[in-house]
Amino acid sequence: MENTGCTNPLPYAFSEISEGIPQFARFLVYKELFKIADNIDTGIANANDYTENSENGNEDFEEIHVEIEKQ
């Protein structure tokens, strides 16, 4: 866990073993979500891969991003 950037892995490991909660998986998901939140442009490009209409999807995300930046 330390190799992935977790600074205090013992509570995660203890919870995963004693409570059966997949804490390491949760840590990795949250870590990636924070990366996406920090870099909006990359997040938009990645989200475009998963839209139903990939030709128009990126334009929709860009419009939302522009509106957020105006606020």
C-alpha cells in the first residue's frame, strides 16, 4: 500500500481484515477520482470515451466546464 502513496496503511489493512471492507480498493478509487478532479481537461477527454455520442459528447462537457469556470 505504501508503494501506491498511502501514508498510513495500517488502519486500512486492519479494517479490511477485521471488518471485511475493501479499504485498499476504496483508497485506489478515491486516489484516481482526486486526480480527475484536479485536471478537468484530462477528465473531459477521458469521459468522452464513455459517452453514448462521442462526437458530440466532448462539446457538452466543454460547455459545462466553461460555465463552471465563469462562476
